[in-house]
Amino acid sequence: MLFSTKAEYGVRLMVELGRQPSAAPISLSAVAEAERLPLSYLEHLVARLRKAGLVTSTRGAHGGYRLAKPAEEITLDVVVEALEGQIAPMECFHETPEGKVLCSHESDGDHACATKLLWTRVQGGVTKALAGTTLAELVEFAGGPAGGPAETEPRAPVGSAA
Amino acid sequence: MLFSTKAEYGVRLMVELGRQPSAAPISLSAVAEAERLPLSYLEHLVARLRKAGLVTSTRGAHGGYRLAKPAEEITLDVVVEALEGQIAPMECFHETPEGKVLCSHESDGDHACATKLLWTRVQGGVTKALAGTTLAELVEFAGGPAGGPAETEPRAPVGSAA
DNA sequence: GGCATAACCGACCGCTCTTGTAGGATTTAG
DNA sequence: CTAAATCCTACAAGAGCGGTCGGTTATGCC
């Protein structure tokens, strides 16, 4: 499995927030019930999203969470990275701030790291898929803003990223 | 981390086999020494590769392993899948023999699975990167057939799979 | 026939990460 | 004041990872 349920649950949480038409915050328990996910676990996940600046929270009664930005401006690479930690195909892979890819086995002996070419391509494929998807797309795909499933038939062709 | 060291070690093992110019088998201990990897662990990995029909073995003295096919005909999606198990971005994702993607949350209630679009794209990105890379490319990248690193400068442009 | 080599096989083990649960502290609307 | 919510920390069962170990079988060579 490439990703754990942290990404799955967290993304669903974000989609649920994006489905809200008004700017009123939604409580976690509402999300938990809508998606049938354990509330206490969602608390951990939403904490990561908050620390990454993706959602804002208001405490106290009638409090809850909101998207920190419009869904159109949120790309999924940021979301998944906030939930799962830095996305690298392999332990030895580290991305520098400038976007360069390093491998710890780089110059450990006689010949260049044989696998670097492969993992670089995989990394590129995943990053491209994640960064090329916005939260707004997923909200749309899930049936648009809340109020019931207005349209059950898919609008965007599935797998159009291929 | 997307993949564990099983994929890393296993691919390096395959590259090492691919570097051998002659058809003579190489012992695992030779590979272990060349790549500085634990021999006993490699045994487990090579067992998976053998069961997947990627390498052949000859037992007894002067025995060892060989590629079951020329490196040009071995794509990395098969190798990685043999090592890591089926490649799916998420637990609920299952690929049918016909290549269709299923999600266990598909019709569990009111609206379509919100994350399916995302994971489908990720799946596509990874599969494309892996299936579009042959073992021969990695062997070439690692410095070609054994006998020393004939060329240190990279020949193929890194990231050309984008 | 012995012996060294090397593939094969399964059991075991410490560790970390995952997937939560539990309990409490704090903030806020009504 | 109270209920509703976020927030925070600690704990825990389970699984997978990375690796070790001991033993069995098969084979080439002297």
C-alpha cells in the first residue's frame, strides 16, 4: 500500500469541509458521522492539517473547522504530505528545499546508485498526480456542495489523468 | 515512504544480475558483497523474484541466479510488484484481472467515493513510471555491464519520464 | 565417497508505525 | 453555569519491516 488510511481519512475530511456551501464551521463529530469514521482518530488527523495551515478552527460551542483557503487553491500534494509526512519513494530519498533529489547511497563506492533513475520517475509520477488535482475537483466528483447527491453520474471522466 | 527496502534491495539485486555479461550464474553472496546488503535477507527477496519467474536458480556448487529473461524485456512494475505485493495507493483499492479499479467504499451510502478520482490518478502515475522503465535502462544507468564504471556521466536524461 | 559451496526453507525477534481509545484541559455560545 | 466543541497527552493492540539463525537439500570437484 502506497498510503495509509491517514491520507484516505484526511482527504475525505477535507472533501467534507469543501462540500459545505457556507463559511460556517463544521464540527468534527458531524464529519465523523457523515463519513462513518472514528472521531478520536480524526482529531489527530485534523491537527496535522491545522498545523499545515490547511484548515482553521474555532473553539467552543458551535465551533468547528473550515478550509483555510478556497478549495480551488488547495492541491492534494500539500494535503497528503501534511497527513503522511514527506512523500518519498524510498528511505534514502531526500528532497532539498530547492527541489533537488538526493540519495544517500549516491557516491558510496564504485558506481552510481542504480535505483535513482527509477525512484526519480516514480516520485515524479506521484507528485504530478497529486499536485495536478485540486480539492475542488474531488468535491465536485463527490457530488458537489452539500444538500444531497444532486448528480450521481460522474461528470469528469475517471482516469483522465492517464 | 512509498516503498520499503524490499523494493530497493530487490531492484539492486536485479540490476546486479543484469550487469553480468555472461550467462553464468552469480551467487547471492557475491551480490550481497557487491551491494553491501545482508545475505540472509536477500535470500527472502530472491525467493519472491524466483516465484514470480523473474530469475532462475541453479543449486549446488558454482550455482547461483540468472535473469530469466533479457533485461530489455523486464519492466520494473513486475519486479516491484513481486517484491512489495500488489501496488495500490490505498487499502480499499483492488485491481481486477481485467484492469478495472474497484473501491470497497464505492456504494456504501449517499454519494460516490470522494477519493477514488485521486487514487486512480496516483495509481496511474506510479504504474506508468514503473512499467515505462526496463531493467536494461537501470543497468545502463548504473554503469553498464560489469568490468568497472566505464562512463560516470549519465547518458539518459534523468526525469525524462515526466 | 567426502567436502565445500550454495540454494532453499521456516521459525524467530526487536523495532517502528498504524489505528485507534481514553481522559482530561480549555474555550466559547447561550 | 452548562453544554459543546477544540485541544493535548498518554497508552495499547496489532501488523509489517528488517534481519538473524539453524537446518536441509542439491551439486561440482578432488
